[in-house]
Amino acid sequence: MNNTIFITGASSGIGREVSKNFLQNGWNVVATARRLNLLKSIKLNKKEIIIKGGKIIPLKLDVTNKNILNKKITEYIKKNGVPDIIFLNAGTNFTNDKTISSSENTRKLFEVNFFGVLNCVDIFLPYLKRKKKQTQLIIMSSVAGYRGLPYSGAYCSSKAALINYAESIVNQSALHNIKVRVVNPGFIKTPLTDKNEFNMPLIITSDKAGKILYKKFLYSTKFEINLPNIFCIFMKFLRILPYSIYFKLTKLTLKKL
Ligand SMILES: NC(=O)c1ccc[n+]([C@@H]2O[C@H](COP(=O)([O-])OP(=O)(O)OC[C@H]3O[C@@H](n4cnc5c(N)ncnc54)[C@H](OP(=O)(O)O)[C@@H]3O)[C@@H](O)[C@H]2O)c1
């Protein structure tokens, strides 16, 4: 029987490319997002289907709607069993908002980026605890969650919350044979970053990101997955700078953004 990966935010960008890579390698992919038409367009050609045998299961899901999420995920699990990998990737950002984020906007972003992940974890958790085989629970965060960046109060804090949450639950989850991991990318070219008007250093294509993530999900066991590596090392370096230096640097970038 083919292994299965469940992915949120699979209709575009990183989630779509990860879906394609798993599908091309014979996995069943439960591809979820709000735009069902885009999920249905993730396809293999006939030859690939015969050789690999994986299939795509598109599910229209909004991660902020817990009732529907619960209904559809439970239905899926009862019929097909628990997936081997759960990749909670759905996320969003506001376009070039130069104001200090209001509580309303920040709450809206948290509903998708942070609580959207927790909604899924809540629903999967009882099934994962009963499953004998290990499951990977992979949370999409960002290097933007390492430290507060200019003009990104809502986005950075939602991603920082996810990193902290993942760090907090990793050992408890391991007791139930659930392997919690976090993905912290730098810049990847997707519809999300296409909205940015500033220069994005060392940006890579979503196609490349999909290939890297496929390999890291299957062949690395590290808690944190970074891509592209060099940019992420630079961001890790910023994380250890004292405030006195860090704020001087971010003040400089403020003028460029
Ligand atoms: N691109 C980067 O440089 C970068 C860097 C670090 C982290 N990330 C993170 O990577 C993840 C994917 O982003 P991306 O760059 O690939 O952007 P993207 O192409 O805009 O993809 C975002 C995905 O999330 C889905 N989504 C948004 N709101 C949703 C909701 N309420 N319910 C269900 N699905 C929802 C979208 O699907 P629908 O609109 O069809 O629902 C879409 O499939 C995000 O969490 C983002 O923060 C991206």
C-alpha cells in the first residue's frame, strides 16, 4: 500500500510543489486548501500513474473553519486511516502594510497562520496517539519567526508563536510516537512573496523548494528544516546579536523597505 501525506495550503506555492514531488514518487497526497479547482489540477501523466501508483485526494478545506475541518478530516481518517506525514503549511501575509498592525489584522493573520495549525493538530491528535507507526507532524513556520522584523509585526509574531509551540510539544508528542518538526524557510518565490516590493536575498524557486522538502521530510531526522541554507544561517546569526546591534541593523533596512 502507498504511503500518504496530508498537506494544507496545497493549491499554490510551496505546498503545491511538495504535493507534486510526493505524488511523483508514488505517495498518496491528500491535498487541501480553499481553491478546489487548483487542487484538482495537480496531476500525474498516465505513464507516471502506472509506474508509481500514487493518487491525489483533493479536499476543499479552510483551516480557520474548525467544524468543517473536523468533519472532513474525521471522514477521511475513518475511510482511509491516518496519514504517515501531516504537513501543516497553509499560511498568509498582508501586502506591504507599513503601519503598525492593528489587533484586528493581527488576529486575522493568527487565525490562519497559528490557529489554523492548532485546529488541525487538535483533530489529528487523538488518532495519532492511537497509531502504532510513527507519524511526522511538520509545521510550516519561517525564519521571520526568529526575531521581529520591520513592518512585519503580525507575520513575524504568528511564525514565532509556531516555532515556540513546536518546541514546546516536541517531547510530549514523542511519547506518543509523533515526530514534530518545523520548517523555517528563507525566501521562496511563490504568490505570497510575489506581493513583496523589496529585494529578497537568495530567493529560490518553489520548484526547487518542493524538491528539497521532499528529501528532507524523508531522509533527514532533524527537528528544524531550513532552506535555502546560507540565508537561514545568516538569519540564525542575527538571532544571537544583542539588541543594541540588532536594532541598528533593522533601522537601516527600514529605509530600504
Ligand atoms: N514563500 C516564502 O518565502 C515563505 C517563507 C517562509 C515561510 N513561508 C510559509 O509557507 C507557507 C506557504 O506559503 P507560500 O509561500 O507557498 O504561499 P502561497 O502560494 O500563497 O500558498 C499559501 C497556501 O495557503 C493556503 N491558504 C491560505 N489561507 C488558507 C485558509 N484559510 N485555509 C486553508 N488554506 C489556506 C492557500 O490556498 P487557498 O487560497 O486555495 O486556500 C495556499 O495554498 C505559508 O505558511 C508561508 O507563511 C513562505
